[in-house]
Amino acid sequence: MHALPFVIALALAAILAPALLHMLEEGGHRRANYRDRSLAHPFGVLVPAVALIALIPLVLWQRLGSGDVFHAETLTIALYALGVLLLGLVDDTLAPAPGEDSRSSGPPRGWRGHGGALLQGRLSTGVLKAAGSLGLALLAASYMGLSDQRWLLAAAVLVLATNVFNLLDLRPGRSTKAFVLLGAGLTLGAGELRAFWALGIFAAPALVAGLYDLRERAMLGDTGANLLGALAGLWLVMTLSGTGQLVALALLAAITIYGELRSISGFIERTPGLRELDSWGRPS
């Protein structure tokens, strides 16, 4: 029964995705990708559309049916996932695309860029995302029944995971592949699918949107990439022990620091295996 949110959301996403793609294209909501192809953007809005519509049959089933549909963590997951998704949508909507900022070569990028802009009196959407994600993480983690130390650790994992997946979203399908690989590893390590089903109402449409992103039919935007990062962070917190979360935090921090100082795309291109995995599934 707990798989029902994923199944319903997956079916709805498959049905609604073509219509949403057409709506974005007809409305002129496009952005050039790394190959300068103009694609529908941000296709990550498929996730809240599907998740909220899926609530209609799911809540009716929960209320009038004979079985439980939702997990105990559902409200915590929804709080962080939808909040982070909204912050990503604000970024996609308000931040200038590269080359559109008349005062520089583009909008500020990375924590150093956004921090520098703030010191100059410019409030960037990146600062709003960082501060908002931290507030949401602290609030969401506070409902997990954790000690103070574990609460702070969980919040840190949530924030850094959200940021890392945003850093990865520089090539089609990259953040989606990272999410699938991380989820597969966590599921195999835990030996059960409980966390995956708990995330299902958001994970299902995110995977469908990610497929469109991989095939370069649309772009997830920060809306979708932030959401994948939020789900990845929640999956880590729900699955790993305190020690495991410390290890995850260290790895996420290392990727974040590397992304600030070097090019993650350059590292992937130079690394056999990663290069092939990264390009798999993209159109030539």
C-alpha cells in the first residue's frame, strides 16, 4: 500500500509531461542549454503539479479506504521538498540567464559569487536559496525526533545535498543519474525500499522530468535540480546512521568545495568511466 503514491504519481507524470512540455514551449518559457539548444524550462515544475494532483486520490483513499497510504515522514518530506522546489522556481524565474546581467558577464555563481554580490549590496536569488534552504532544513529536521546534535547534522546534510545536486545540473541528465545511483546504493545498503516509497510522490515525477532532461527535450532548471537534491538529502537522513551521515556530510562538503574552486564538468570529462556514464543516454 505504501507504494501507491509512487505508482499514482508515476502514471500522472507520464500523462501530464507532454502537455506541460507543450505549455512551456507555447508560452515561450525556454532557455539555451550547454549546447545552445533552446529547450523548455523549467521542466521541474512537473513535480509539484503531479504531486499535488496525486493527493486527490491518495487522500481520499487514506480517509475512506481501509489502509494507510502515507508514511509517518510524509509531512516532513513535503515541507522540505516543496519549500526547496519553490526556492528553485524563484531562481529560475527571477535570476538573469548567463549573459543577461548588464553589470557583469552573468549572474553570480557559487557561494563566493553570491556572497560577493551581497557584500556589494546586491541580493541574488542564490543567497535567497541558501538562506531559505537552511531555514527549511532546520525546520524539517526538527520534526524527525532527533537529539540536538543529530538535528544539526541532519540539517547540514539536507542543505549540502541540495546544493551539490544544483552544482551537478550542468549537463542533461547528470543530476538525475546521480540521484538514481545514490538511491540504489542506499537501498542496497539498507536492504529495504521504505525510504524510497516515502519519497515516492515526489521521486516519481522527478524521474520522469529527468528523462526529458536527459534526452534534451527540456531542462529541469533549479526547480528540478534543487528538488532532486532535497530528495537525496532526505533519503540520506532517513537511511543512514549518525556515523553514516557524518561521512555523507564530509563527502558533500568536499564536492561543494571542489565545485567552488574547480570545474566538476571538467573533472568528469577527464575521468574514464565517469565520462561515459555522464554522456550515456544523451542524443548525439
